[in-house]
Amino acid sequence: MSLDQKPVPAQPSAGSGDTASSDGNTVTGDNGTASGDGGNAQGTPPAAWDVRQAGPWTHRDLAANGARFHIAELGEGPLVLLVHGWPEYWWAWRHQLTALAEAGYRAVALDLRGIGGSDRTPRGYDPGNLALDITGVIRSLGENRAHLVGHASGGTLSWVAAVMRPSVIQSLTVVSAAHPRDLRRALLTDRRQMAAFEHILGFQRPWIPERRLVADDAALVGRYLDAWTGRNQLDRAAVAAYREAIRIPSTAHCSIEPYRWLLRSMARPDGIQFARRMKKPITAPTLHVQGAADPVLLSHTALGGGEYVAAPYRWRLMPGIGHFPHEEAPEQFTAELLDWIGRHKD
């Protein structure tokens, strides 16, 4: 039986404390986790909570780029792959999954490597490899092309995927994410953007950030979510779900590893080479959505992404909306998304 045909267990395996590495071996730390972010009573979610929430969608696992990925899938038609940001997981796209399916699309929400129901591997959290995870999932779904939608860190990876595998991306929708070259420039020169990324600066310390994130039932994650929204706060059930998800053993560590790479690589050869590679023009039609009240990724940092797009480009600034447009104003965001991908079906 192939991996993507395995039945989904009633309870997620991610909470067991052991994690599968990309080569199929089990990776454990001092407390049975890959990273030492807890694995104790304080850092482990209740057994009754399940990352694979019930709904009209189907949950399954599939193999791509040397790891196992969890997806939630709904509908039939052209593929739309939805990639979450931090500190969310696939559940962030629950509104869009149903709306896209009703509009005649095959909507798939992905858990990124190290998050939700996907593998927590000991390495592989640089943007190039994470982007190959995304394009590999598209191939594993049996599709040659997809409309790619990414939020925040998932949006950054979507920019990268469109550069690395242009033939796979039919259209690109980036939400609350500057082009990687614009973000790099802002983090080197813009004091306001540096201050907005204060939490990411804090992630650079070893061990301490992981423990802070899971302490007190992940209360810090709840505070981040509340502080990063605009006038429409996230519903309490969603905030509770994201707090539970970050407490799955090893998730806190794995989910912030890309941010550690982001800052630590800036002066290293791999970071410089990555920045140079991202000069390549993007050939996919691109919708760029930004909340005007986003306190994390400032709108002037995101503005200008069209410079790197050699295809139709649309900038949409949503007044009063913070870091999570797809959740704060789901109907407005979904209408923009459906209009964009509908224009670029062929």
C-alpha cells in the first residue's frame, strides 16, 4: 500500500513524542522529542485534542521530498494548494477549503514540515528545501501544476517555490509576506521592520524560545495571535487550536527553525547565494494581499513585490486588517482569491 493511501488514524501520531525523520528512522531527544521543547506535562497537549479536525474535508498523508506530509483535502477540479504561516497549521484555511470546493476547485491545505500532522525531521528547514516540500506535494497529489496560496512564512516559501519550480505554479497568491529580497533588505536597513520582528530576534536563542512558547498552555502564542490581528479578532476556538498545535512535542522547535535560518544566514554564503537566486523573475500571475494594520510584516515592507514578477501582478491592501486576512476577513479575502485564480485557470 502506498503512503498516500494509508488510512488516517483516529488520533494524531504527532503527539506521541517520537518523530519520523526523512529517512524513515525515529528521531528522539532527551525527552522523546526531536528538539527538547518540552515533551512534559506542560508542553504536551491533551490526548483528546486532534490536529486532524473533523469536517467535510478528508485527511490523509503523502510522501514528498523525503518526508511525510499531512493534508486536508476537499473538492474536485483544478488544484489549489494552501500553505499556512506561523503559528498556524492547516486549520487556518478552513474557510477557504469549503469556499474553493464549492467553486469547483480541488482545495488542499498542507501542514508544513515540522508542524501539525507532518513529519518533524531533524533538518531541512532552509527555504529552498521547504519550497521543494511544497512543489513535491503538488507532484505527489498527481498534479503537474497548481494555484499556490501562502500566508506569512508560507507566503515566503511560495515566492521561493515560484522561483525554483516555475513550471509547477499556475498562479501565485501571497498573503502577509514580502518578497524574500525585500524582507532581507528591510531587516538590514529598516528599524521599524526590525522592531516588528522582535519575536523573531528572540527566537535566535537556543532552547529558551521553545520553552516559552509552550509554557502555561502556550499562553504566549495566544497573546501573539491577539496582538497581530486588526479590528476583527480571531475566534477563540481558532486561538485555542493554535495553542494546542504548538504544544505537540517538537513543534515549537521545528516551527521556528526557518526563522533562525533567516537571520543567521544573512552573512553566510548560503544566505547570500539564496538572495541572489531570488533575483530571478517570477513567471506566475501573482496576487499580493496585505493587511494595512499588520504589525508584524509592515505594509511598506511588502509593497514592491511586483518588481520581481514578470507576469500579471495585483496588489491588494486591506484596510483595518492585521496579519491574518484569510481569517480576519474570510469572505473578502476569498472573493479576491477566487477572482484571481478564476482569471488564470488556463
